[in-house]
Amino acid sequence: MGGVLSTPLSCKSALIVHTAFPGDIVLSTPLVRAAKKSMPGCRLAFLATPNAANLLENNPYLDQLIVYDKRGKQAGVAALFRLARSLRQQHFELALLPHRSLRTALLAWAAGIRLRVGFATAPGAFLYTHRVAYQRTQHEVERNLALLQAIGGAADGLQPEVFPDTRDHERVNEVLGGAPGKRPLLGLAPGSIWPTKRWTPEGFAQVGRLAVRQLGAAVVVIGGPEDRELASQVCAAIGGQAINAAGRLALRQSAEL
């Protein structure tokens, strides 16, 4: 359904809805940049979860960041429709929907957004006005950009980006405590919410020890609060050169690091 628009994009307000994990949000930032450059006069907003919103703050291509706590205080159907009413009052004309979920499709539909563009394989695809083929052989960044291209927009490069500020820089310096000086700095992130994506703690530690011994590097282990114990194991196995920063840095600060 739908297709490339016959005229250049000229909507006054657009919303990107992506309430998946932080890594998915990072991979959607090229879509943010491309959407703003394809529609320079458009007010562009992004709806994300609280744990991912930090990655979108300071983004110069966004005019508005909307936080949706779908697993916390805004859980449930009633909260979803309250949010939809709030979005309806903002009169968004276009929704770009990278997240393949029924909740995302329902939210955009209930918000009365006229153009709703998402993947044909999404559970809520029947609520979209434009359905885009989900190409499994494409990189996630390219798939996201295909949503914009389907309605006449243009890609603006594939590089994801976040925008740390001065406070992020200062916080990283605090955690490093003067390291690494002039030495190379190696960052290790051993944690993942998915066990199948995790390498062994000893594997990370072996890399850290090699970096210290062969490169004279300083090593810092990053992650969320839930990764502290794992990071402690890795740091202990590396030795005194390793800094445990797990739980001490926000996501954007980890990017700055």
C-alpha cells in the first residue's frame, strides 16, 4: 500500500517512533539526520523509552524528544491511549516506524497521524498507510532509511552518531582519573541483555591483558549498573591496570569515552 509520493516531502511535523533497545536507537540516528535534511522545514520529533532517550539528547536534527515509559509508569493500554491523545494534539502529519511492534503501529494510528510508514512484516502493518519490504540482507541502518526513501526522502550517509556535551566529557575525565595519559585506551563492554551475544569474561580479560602487556594500554570496562559484577570479574582478571566504569556512565558518556 502507498508508494513514493508524487511531490517532494513537505510535511510540517513528523514523528519517529522507536521504543526498542538502546543499540537499535543508535542505528536509527542516520534516519533522524536524513529525515531532517529531506524535510528541512519540518518539525521532527522522536519518541523513545527512558533508557534510550539519553542517546538522542543534543541531537541537532531533532526538534523534540518524547519519552515513553512503556514498561514503567506508562505501562498498559490506558496509558498508551493517553499518550496517543497527547500526540494527536501536536498534529503530526508523518510517522516513521522502524520498530516492528503492534504497540508502535497502534500508537501512530490512534494519534491520528495521516501518513504512517513501517515495515510490511510488522504485526501492526495493517495500520500503516505505507508498507515497506523488510530486507533481511540489508544492514539495520539501510533498512531504517528505506522507510524514508519509500516516501521520496533521501539518505544522508550511513554513519550513526550521538552528541556528547561538555558535561559528558568532564564526567568521563572524572571516571578515568587521569588515565590513560599518553597511553592507548582500550574500552571493553562485556555485558549484553542477550546471553547469546556475550563473549566469556576470560576472553575479554585476555584481550585486556594483551593490550596492557603489548601496547602499554589503559583498560576501562563499561556497562550498565547490572553489569557491575561482570565488569569486576573482568577487571580483576586483567589486573591493576583496569578501570571498572560499569554503572558509572550514562550511555552518551560511554560514547564520549
